[in-house]
Amino acid sequence: MKKLRLAIFASGNGSNAEAIIKHLLNSATVEVSRIYSNNKDAYVIERGKKFNISTDIFNKIEFTSQEFSETLLNKKYDLIILAGFMWLVPPSIVASYKNKIINIHPALLPAYGGKGMYGDNVHQAVIENNENESGITIHYVNEYYDEGDIIFQTKCTVLNTDTPDSLAERIHKLEHQHYPKVIEKLCAEIL
């Protein structure tokens, strides 16, 4: 049986990428084929090497080029996973991979989404607005930041004593726990 092929796009540390790779490592039906990054110094590159997964590095001009879009389409990935990827995906790629690109966001969308709302920016805003809860959202990617159809959400309590770092720690646990499982479920639906 041919395995489903996934590509992961990441810009930084890559802890979600590693959680996904580890979760799917012994899968008979799914494999992470390649990592793509817009940051030549991203630690996700080292995480990929641990599992013999190559990383392609690109800049903004390359990423928005028709050639990049065509190359990606020719790879025929079954799913593209954004895991801490900071750039808006070009419309040509979104159109080519309609409902085959997913992202994880560290808040309960539609709240605290959009350009510039990532990482500590999100957690700081949640705390400043005295929210009682936060969480994660896994969603399909469209032409806009954080506006695609929601696939999955789960919540955690925001404590009075929370800092952006302490809230981020709980959010990361939710991400690592749920993102790989949601991806696996989506892959099962493709098969």
C-alpha cells in the first residue's frame, strides 16, 4: 500500500513538527516526506535530520514564485502541515491544495487571530484581556491569516497568575497532544 505523503512547513523551533513526526513514525499509511522552512537557522532542520527528513530552505521571493507553487504541486503531497510557519501561504498554493493545508493556532479562533497574532503576542493579548480560557485551533488554510474552516478546538483555563510563558507552556502541551492525532484522523479520512 502506498503511504500518504505529508510536508511540514515550519519557521522556528519545530517542537510541533517533531511531535507529528514521532506520532507518525511507525505508521503503515502515512509519512512525513519533507520539511520546508523560510529560516535557514530554524531548529526544525535539526529535528528533521534526527528522523532522516530533509529540509528545503526558501526565501520570500522563491516562496511566492510560480515555480515554487508548481514544484510543490508536482510533489503531490496528500497534506501540507503548517507547524509554526509565519508566512501567509500564496493564493496559488492554497488553490492547488484546497482543503489539504492545515494550520495550528495558539488561541480559540476567531479570537486572537490574524497577522501578527502568533506565539507570545497571542498569549499576552489573552492575559491582558482577562480571558478565563484559551486553547488551540486546528483549521484549514485559506488566503487569509487564521480564517480557514475550523477542524478542531480544545481549551485550557487561563490562571490569574499566568504569564505569556506559563500560558504558552500549557498551550504547547495541548498542541503536541492533539495536532498529531487530528492529522492522523484527517489522513484516515483521505485513505
